[in-house]
Amino acid sequence: MDFQLISIGLFVGFLVGLTGVGGAALLTPILVMLGIQPTIAVGTDLVYNSITKVFGTLQHWRQRTINLQIVFYFALGSVPSAVLAVNCIQWIEQLYGDADVILKKVLGFALILIPVVMIVKTIQDRREPHPNRWQQMDIGEKRTITIAIGAVLGFIVGLTSIGSGSLFALALMYFFRMSGKEVVGTDIGHAFILVTAAGLVHMGYGTVDYPIVFQLLAGSIPGVFIGSILATRVPTLLLRCAISTIIFFTGLKLL
């Protein structure tokens, strides 16, 4: 057992349970900085993410806080796009042999984008704006744009493992009129499908380190539990801003 990896899982899980943000955006760059090959880091994080999201998805399914129609439209775009992204990085590696260099740069850009999204999401969480024109439309009328959003964001997630929660949550809040619980439930339900699909492709290519997955889980499961208990006692807004700052400068370091 590698207690460093268990500690990392505990730390990331604790922060996710405490603030609800930053899982993959924290874990993937940490794995890269530990010297793990970027392609392996992304594949490992996707499989780890898939397992962790099983529990959240089941809970929200029981609570009936998952909008299955939105999940379906998102997945129509995101799943094939994520699968394409994973295959693209493998094709680049086979043709040119420098996929990890490219992936590291893309990770850097994604890590700079995610903190901005997280801050915007935090601000929107605290506001009660009037419904915009998108929110006033029926879900069926937004089918095309929902699938398109899924395709664009799904490609980013498939390429970097980052954004399955934060990017899609922001899209849900802007384009759909939903309660906070529905946003979280729908986001987690779709993220489970997306990261599972991308993770399975990585497993097919052999770019998943299973011992790392299990050791991260050994730390993150109690970490999420402890963080969730303390969530109501800690100023999470300040912590979200601090996490966003750390992720931003990590992205700069990877460029």
C-alpha cells in the first residue's frame, strides 16, 4: 500500500465533500506532478471518478433529483465525443509519439478554465436571477443545443478527465430552470455515464493504473464522508476560492 496515494485520496475526497468542487481538477494534476504519465493519470482518474460517482448517482436516483431527459440529451453528445477524444490522443501517440506532451498542455489550459467556471458557478449559486430566454423554453425545444453542449464539453472531459461536474453544472444552471438539488443530481447522473464511457475506452487501451485507483478510493471514501459532515461548519465560499486559485496556478505550471 502506498500511503502517499491514500493520503492524496483522503485530501481530495475531503475537499470534495467539504465544498462539492474540484475533484478531477485537483487529482489529475497531482498525479502528473508525482511523475505519472499524463495519459495514465487521465485514464486512472476517469475510472476512479466513475466508481466514486456510483454512490452519488444511486442516492440522487432514490431522491428523484435526476432529470433523465436532460441526462439523455447531454449523453447523446458527450459520450461519443469523449470516446473520440480518448481515441484521438491514442492516434496522436501512435502517429507522432508525443501525446503526453500535448496532453499536458491541454491539461494546463483546462485547469485555467475550470477555476473561472467554479467562481461563476459559486456566484450563480448565491443569486436568484430572473429566468433567461433559454430557461423559459421547454427541454424538447433545447434538444439540439443540449446535445451540442454535451459534445463540446464531453470532448474536454474525455481528453483531460476534468470538467464532468463543474462545466456541465454551469450549463445546467444557465440553460435550464432547475432547483439546486436537481442541478446536482442531474449533473452527477450524467457525469457517471460520461466518465464511465471514457474510462472504459482507457481500460481498453491499457492506460489505467488499477492499484492507484484502489488506493485513492481507500482514502477518498472516508475523506468525502468527513468533509460532508464538516460542510455546514466551514465557510465553503472562501475554500472554493482558495481551491480555484490553487487549480489556476497549477494550470499555469503545466503550460
